[in-house]
Amino acid sequence: MKEYDVNIRETMEMTVTVSAKSAEEAKDLVEQGWSNGEYVLTEENFVGAVFSIEAEREIAFEKTTVIMVEPQKAPVTVELEGVQNEINDLIGGEIDILRPFDDDVAVLCSEGRDKGMFPLNRALYDEDHRVSDIIRGTFLVVGMSDDSFVSLSPEQKDKFSKLFETPESFIRMGKNIMAIPLEDTKPKSKDVLEKPRVKSPEHNAHGASL
């Protein structure tokens, strides 16, 4: 991908009539009148615009390190270059941004999950360790700086890789939904991570139903 500097040149025209002894004097009179504000060109005098390329450059994207979590699979680390387009391709649609954690990270999933277009993937838990929301489809965990996506820090990468390392299936128990770890797909590890508490979900309306 490249970036371009595009010059826009607009043209406006006005014809005025003056009395003079010569063409040169007429030109001088109109130029002086224009300088004095006697002739003011407005949008009504617009006759067109010309667009021209002044420069082009290759864009060198800084790679952004994120975690990708697919249904029924362990998380993997992905390096993105053209962030926006690559994210859309990986999650399968337009981006829905969730901020369920206190960390400077975001969960990026597809807006289509609200319509049940994707399989259930991973649960989010409230402070009582009950399922508060279920993310459908492939999602990414990315770092956040102000309103921009950035690479996860090594600590964030380790924390959220462990948090989502075990795929889950889901069953309904009365009014509640339970997440069942699929242990046979869990990576071999000696680390045991308790599900952390998350903020009250701002996207509860997106919760999946079985």
C-alpha cells in the first residue's frame, strides 16, 4: 500500500467591463479593483477543479502484535501490518470493540455475533465468576493507547493467552449458562490461572444465547 499527496486546485472566473485607453490599462484597472475588494469571487464563480499527484510513498506499517482466539482452538500470536483490513478479514466482518477488562486492552469481534452468525467461543465472567457474556466467532485481543490499537505488552500477551488458553463449550442450567472447559484441547502447561474478575459488561445486550 502507498500514500499519496494530492494537490487540489480550484478555478473561479469573473468577467468585468471597464473603460480604458488600452488593453494594458484595462488589465491594470481590474487588477487594482480586485486588490481593493471591488471584485470578489464567490462559489457562484466556481468553474472547476484539477487534481494532481505531487508525491507518492510506500507505507511502512509497524507490526502490531495481538492474540487471535478461534472457537475450539488455543490462542495464537498474530502480527498485523495493515491493521484495519487484516482485522476485518480475521474476525469475519466489521469490528465490535469490547472493553470488559481493567487492563489497557480491547477485545475485537465481529458485529455479526449479535445475530448469531458465528459459533460460541469464549465466556466472560462477572465478579462472582458467573458467565456474563459469551463472545461468538474468532476474536482478537489488542493493546489500547488512547483510542488506537497497539501491540500487547509481553505481560499482557502472557496474561490473556493464559486466560483464553482453554476452549469452552456451553450448556444452559435453568436461567444460567455454564461454560465447560474442553480440557483435551488445552495446551500442556503447569500454570493454573484463575478467571479474573471483569468489569460489569457494557455490552450485555450482545450476550449469546443457546
